[in-house]
Amino acid sequence: MTVTMTINGEDHVVDIAGPESLLTVLRNDLGLPGTKDACEQGECGSCTVEFDGQAVCSCLIMAADADGARITTVEGIGTEGALHPFQEAMLAEGGVQCGFCTPGIIVAGVHLLEENPKPSEIEIREALSGNICRCTGYGAILRAFETLPGDGV
Ligand code: FES
Ligand code: FES
């Protein structure tokens, strides 16, 4: 079947061969490897994307169910020369170590900030509860949020 999705503001028409996840299609068919593939069971959050206004695990969404969806991946957040303030803050505070969790945390974090520009620590922890980081202990990630001005970034 053919599926039409708007990804990072661009329309894509994709032929779906079978029971593929959105994660697989993003990475293998659309050349968007920023969305990471780890557990494929909805446990780690490395594959987080924004899907019709919700932060979701793309490994749990069938690509066939994404017809008409508006999706933002990490490639759609900031640019190499103009990072999103949360990306800048993550770098400045050392919230990135091995980096494997980072795209999912960036997508989930930016989604949170869009809804709540100055989240409390508990709101941040709740929003990132599905994003596992093995390296940082989360302290640097929390500090990255704290450094943001809270004026709608
Ligand atoms: S790869 Fe999707 S939650 Fe782990
Ligand atoms: S920085 Fe390595 S898993 Fe988070």
C-alpha cells in the first residue's frame, strides 16, 4: 500500500511492503537515521518522534497507520548552524555522552518545551520517563532544562 506522510515539513509518499514499523520506514526507506533503533519494544525511547502532536515510540507504530500523519524527527529540530536552544543546552551541560539516547531525548524534550516552556523537575522526569539513558544519570539532562529561559523556546 501507499502511505503519504508529512515529515519535518515535507510530504513523502512511501510504498509499504508489509508489516513494517514507522521506525523502519524512517531509517531504511526515507534516509532518516537520526531516529535510533534499539529495543523495538517501546521500552527505551531511542526511537521517539513527534506524531500528530504526540511524542511516541516510532517502533510501536505501524507505517501503514501513519497515512496522513505529521511527523517530526530529530532531523527536523534545529540545523547544524542553528541548533534548538535545548540542543545547545544539552551540549553545554554535558547531557550527551555516547549519544544513543540523545535524538529521542531531544524530540521528547522539545515536545515538552512546546507544551510547557518552563517545566518543573517532576514534569521533566515524567516527560522523559520513557527515554532511557545509560550514561548521564540524567543530572546533566535536567540541568540543560534548567538553563533555558522558559520564554517559549
Ligand atoms: S526502539 Fe522504540 S522504544 Fe526502543
Ligand atoms: S548518552 Fe549514552 S545512553 Fe544517553
